Amino acid sequence: MSKNICHMKTSWITLFKKNRFEFGDQHVRQYVIFECKFLFSIIIFYFEKSNGSQDRYHTHAFNAISFKLFGEYTEYELLDENTEAFTIKRRTQIFKYFPRNSYHKIGNSNGCLTLLLSGPWKKTWKEFKEGVVTKYNWNRK
């Protein structure tokens, strides 16, 4: 397993910003209501309808709670970087806690809207794709 380090220029405080991400076969719309990396974030995610999944697992720089407003998706959780063992569960519950260091990816969405409330950001988070761990920080490029 190899490790990469990536950097991305981001702001520390964001208000009312819309983003769209494509990770493999899963497309996500993100609506940032408020984000201050030193304090907390309030973000809405819409996981577009898809039978595919994101092409990478990721952790977060923060602990978070998510409220499912409507729809469902499948969540894959990576249990071990070395063996690449994972579990698959359908996200049907309204409330879910996402610990900072837990790898996961989203797939098979019927059009799902969630509200994410996160705590303060730590300095790093990771992605796992094709056996490679990439570590990111606040200045990700």
C-alpha cells in the first residue's frame, strides 16, 4: 500500500455555496449553508439517482451527524486498508453518526437528501482508492 499527500486551496469560512462532485458512478450535489473549519459546518447533500457507487473510500476531517431527509443509498464501509475488507448496508435510518476516521463510500442511491452537521475540522483526512491511501489537508490541491 502506498501513500500520497495532496493539497487543495480552500477557504476557512464559507456561506451559501453550491458544489457538484463526481466520484465514479455516484454524483453528489453539495449545498454549504455555513462552514467554519474551526467551529462547525451545516451542509446539505443530494446523492443523485444511481445504480453505481463512488470510486473511492474516504474519511472526514471532522466527526459529524447526518439526518436523512428523504431517499436511501447504500453505504460501503472499509474495515481494513490491508485486506480491503468492507461491509455494505442500506442507509434507511434517519439519524447516523460519522466518526472522523471511518472510511466509507456511497452507492446505489434512489435520490437521497441529507443534512450534515459537523464539528471542527482536524488538519487531515484520507481517501483509499485501488489500494492507495491519499492523505489530504486543508490546503488540498
